Amino acid sequence: MMSTSLLETTLVRADRVRSFRIRQGFPTGWETFESEGQRLVQQQHHTDWHRVEVALVSFKREIAELKEQGWREAWQSV
């Protein structure tokens, strides 16, 4: 069974890694994940679409701020 990903971004800066992911959860709802290195910072399951939208806006804001600080998409750092 494949899951639909709404957002999947990994940023790197020097030897640090930050990842953000929102994907369809099974059997219902959506799951949000944020990790720093190997440490899971946050994982939540949402069945309310409004909460997914709030998480998406929050993640996009955090990603934009990190990019302003010099973080780059993992695929761009090679």
C-alpha cells in the first residue's frame, strides 16, 4: 500500500540534517514528522484536515527560515 506524500523535505547545513514530512496515514488521516539528525522531534497523526493545513504552513515557514540561514535541500548540497 503506497502513501501519498504532501510534503517531504530534507535540509542540510555542514554536518546537520533537518527533515520535514507530511504523508497520508493509514487507515485514515495524515501523519506529520519532523526530525533533526537521527532524532525524531515530532510525530503526530491528524484526522482533521485543518490541522494538516496548519502543520503544512508551519513546516513551510520553518523551511523558509532555515534556507535564509544557509540550509540547502539535501539534493542541492552534492
